[in-house]
Amino acid sequence: MRTVLSIFKSDIGSLSRRFFALAIIVAISVLPALYAWVNIYANGNPYANTGEIEIAVASLDPGLDLEDGTHINMTDEVFEDLKTNDKIGWRFPDTAEEAVEGVKSGRYYAAVIFEDNFTYNMYHFEHALIDEKAPLTYYENQKSNAIAPKITETAAANLQQSIKTTYLETVFGFIFDETNEIASDLSDDETADDTIARLKDLRDTLKAYDSAISSFMDKGSSIHSGIKDAKKRLSNAGNSASESASAAGSDLEKARNTLEILKKILMNREARIEKERAKLEKTISKLKAKGLTEAEKDALNKQAYKQANVLKSDLEGLLALFPESNDSVAITALRAVLSAMISDVDTLTNAFSDPTALPAIMEELKKLSQTSLSDSVDSLINTIDRTVDLMEPLMSSMSSMLSGISPVLDSTDGTVAELDSSLLQMQKVFRMAIDKLDNIIDRVEAVSEGDRLALLIDLLGGDPEAYAKFFSSLVEVDVEEVYSVASYGAAMAPFYSVLAIWVGGVILVSILKTHTDRKKFPDATETQAFFGRFMLFFLIGQLQAAVIVAGDIFLLDCRPVHPWLMWLSAAVTSFVFVLLIYALTISFGDIGKAIVVVIMVLQIAGSSGSYPIEILPPVFGKIYKFFPFPHAINAMREALCGMYRHDFILYLAYLLIFAVIGLAVGLFIRRPFLGMNRFVSEKLEETEVL
């Protein structure tokens, strides 16, 4: 040990007496840290700057003109939403050609083009089913950057999801609006039994939906099976998939049964509105009678006012079932009639003080109720029937269609899978609603007749809009960070810090001599010479590790949970890396240095420092544990992000195994190669080049 310390003191003395040598030591102590810091800083938080990633958005969509002259263009609404989104640099060139050309030239990373059928298909379900042209076209420039396309693809997927969510809100809003409106319709003029009957109608409708979805999903599994078989035996694929698709057509009959229930609900709503209008008309006719006392007029006015409010509530409830943005001709006509009737009721309410004006208003209301409203409801029901009729030839022709699209069977399978996912989500909501309705009906029927009405109002109340938003986003999740990091750059700090420590070791063997001067220590054994010079390497390596970790914490604000343990992991890593690199170099000379570089290259590619090891080529998953990098990175991650049980100690223990390997190489394995190394060194010097 005395000889080892003597060699170490001699090395320190030689360096301390020469300013130029000290400057080099300082430089090589800081240089690896600069390598780590620059990379960590560059990766600081790149996803916070995605607003600078430019994606062009353009439209070929002319919009849609409704029969009442209203012009609708769904892309305008989408564009307004995108203009308020600063997560991505959405750009709006004047034409689609300009957007596509911008992608080709590299001005934009990607472009989304809304085709000319976008708005039309949104409002014409029957046409969308048979339209082969996609309503959105996505262009991306993969030449510009490796990561940017992944960001732009995510942005485009989010855009698509936001459009889907809007329609899910409409579907689920219809369901919960129905129960909410039933609650608001309750009054003393309707018995609790009538309301329970309406609830049972709604429950039966939802059960029909549930049954239809289950049946279609059963057929869908056969379609999946047919497509999978197609991948193995393409010649038989068409028959298998076509048979399953044809069988799904039988579900249309169940859809018709469901529509019959829907028709009943609509007709019941219409009849209820006419009933309330007739009651109001009867009360107003009494107001025209002569000889009424002021008290009688007062009572009739109050009764008429109450009936008018009930009628208005019924009208508004029916109006709320149909989205304002829907440009279906039948729905638009129905909304117009309901809006006119609501306006007439408001006018009527304000005119109670002038009995002479009431007859004309009531006559207009009667005309709207008995003619226009009835016609609009019938038109809507006929439109729904036509939609089902249009689906029938589509289902019957699906067999031949599938047999002719073998090149895109994989895409078809993915589309069916996505449809299955959406249907399962809707089915889950339907079943929850059915359970709620069953619970309500059972609880109400269990109480006395006199308490039923109050209980119904209490149980059915709620905000349908809030329900719709909740159920349309069932796929969303709350994110709970188990181990959090300050930034993306901080998350990359373990990888770049460990890599910098290895680079520091490579720099040391490139600049410092690994062999001890035998003229100064002629009696030193090979082991003593090995450890004597290694102590200098160890000391500088520890300086490098300390500078790297200090910069990570204080300059780059990585905020480790355990700062001192982060330094400890770096210190152990430096010890192991420097020992291994030193041992390979002193044992095999320049060949050892080449081995060190090869090991570094393999570890950069396959250490799971940036990408998960599971997504790398399988060969890296098999060999990465036999390199020191992964264990050093994992130990530093434990200190940075937080500990799990004894993992920190285990990772350091795994890492120290490579120190044992380094000692074995430097003390034992190199001995047979000593003569050969001297011979190679002499021959290389003779070349005066190497």
C-alpha cells in the first residue's frame, strides 16, 4: 500500500508543479460536464414549444344550404376552435393547394385538408355510409424531422377526437335530457302513474338500443374472424367476412322495433302538448265570459298563467332534444314550429291583461299545434324510416364489397375495431341509464300514491348537459404522477449524465498515461503500479462526476428528490466506469481503447436511456443488462425521481459487478498479454504515424 501511495503522491506532485498540466486537468474535469449540460438543456422542455410546430389547415368544403336559406359550414366552427389553440402552430393558408405545397417545401410540417364532403356528411348520415371519400386528408413531411411527424400526428388525432366528442355529447344528451324533461313535465294535472309509464317507455327504448348493439357486436366478432382468416387465406376471405356482414343486416329489424318505441315517445309528446294547449284555450274562453267578478278574473288569470308555463315547458323540453346545429330538413322544420309556439305562448302570457287580444293568439297557437307540429313530427319519423331503408342495401352489398378490397383488409379490421370500441362505450352508458330507471321505478312504486309525485321530481332532476359531457368523455382519465420530474430535460439527465461520465473516462485514458514510470519505481509490482496510477484516474473521475451532478442540480434545476444520493450514484458510476476503461486500456493498449468506444456506442443505442427497451430491436433487450449503463441510469433515476424499496442499492450492487470485472481484467487477464502489448506498442512507434 505504501508503494501505491508513493506512486499517487508522485503523480500529484508532477501535476501540481506544472501550470499547463493543472490547466489540462481542470479542463478534462469540466469538459464531460459540458457535454451533459448542453444535451440536458437542449432537451429541457421541448413539448412546451410545440406551438412553434406549424400545421396548415385548409378547406375545400363549400358548406351546406338549408331549405330555409341558412348556410352552414362545419369547418368554420372547427377553424375558430383551432385559432384559440396555442398547443400547435395552426396556420390557415388561403387555399388547399397552398397548404399542400407548403408541406412539400418544408414550410409546414403537416397539413389537414377538409374535403368538400365534410359538412354534407356530418348532416346526411345515409350518404356518409356509402361515401368512399374520406372527409379529412392528412399530409405530413417526414423528411423534415424524425420527431415532428409524431407530434403532428398526435395533433391531427386530437382534432379528430374533438369532432367525435361533439357528437357523443349530442347522443348522450338526448338520453339524459329525456329523463330531465320528464321531471320538469310533472304537475298536478298528470298522475305519477302516467309518468311511470313514460319512464318505462324510455327504459324499453334503451333496452332496445342495448339489444341491438349486442347483436351487432356478435356479428362484428364474426367479421373480425373473417378478416383474420383473410390474412392467411386471401382467396377465402371475401366469403367469410361477407357472410358475417350479411348476417349483421338482420339487426335492422331490431332497429325498426326501436324506432317504433321512439315514434311512440314523439307522438306522446305531441299529444301532451295538444292536451295542454286545449286546457289553456278552455281557461281563456272562460275569461271572455261576461259578469265575472274581479276575484273570479284573478283566479282564472292565475290558472291560465300556470297552464301557459306548463305548455311552454313542454315545448322547450321537446325543442331541447334536437341540436340547433343539425341541418336535417325535418329537424329544422320541427324546431321552427316549436320556436314559433314558444313565442306565441310568451306573447299570450304578456297579453292576459287585455282579454280582447287573446282569441287571435290562441287561434294561431291552435293552428300551429294541430297542423304544423303534427306535420313536422310525422316528417321527422318518415326521415328516420328512410335512413333505415337506405342502410338495408348497404348491408346486403357489404359481402361483395369486402371480397373486393383484400389490399385494405387490415385497415378494415382497424375500422371495425374502432366502431366496436365506440359501441361498447355507448352500451355501457345505456346500461347505466337502464339500471337508474329501474331503480327509480322500483322506488316510486314502493311508496304510497300520495308521495310518488314528489319522489319522482326529486329522483329525476339533474343537469342533462353535465351528464352528456361526462359520458362523452368516459375515455378520459385523471393522471396521478407516481414519480414526477421537473421537466423533460430533467428526465433525460440520468442518461446524459451517465454518458458524460463514460466520456470523461475515455478522455482520461486519451490524455493521461496509464503506465507508471518504471524508472522512478523499479521495484513496484504490476499490481502496485496498476493501483498507483489508477488513484489519479479515480480522483479526476470523481471531480468530473461531482461537477456534472452539481451542474444538473444548480444550473439546470433538475430538482432531484435525493440530491446527495444522486451524487453518490454518480460517484459509484464514475468509479466503476473509470476502473473498467482504465483496466481495458492498460491491458490491451489501443485495442482496449477501441473496445471502450465500441461498448459506449452499443450502450448509447440500447441502454433504454431515452427510448423504452421494449420498443428497441429485440437484440438490445437481450444484451442491455450485461452492460453497466442501464444499472447506472436506473440508480440515478431512483435518486432523481424517488425511491422504490431497495432498488437504489440493488442497482448500485449490479453496477459494482462491473468493477469486479474491471479488476479481473486489470490484475489477471492482462498478464498473459503483457509481452504482446509491448511488442505491438514498439511496432506502432516504428511506423512514426500510429
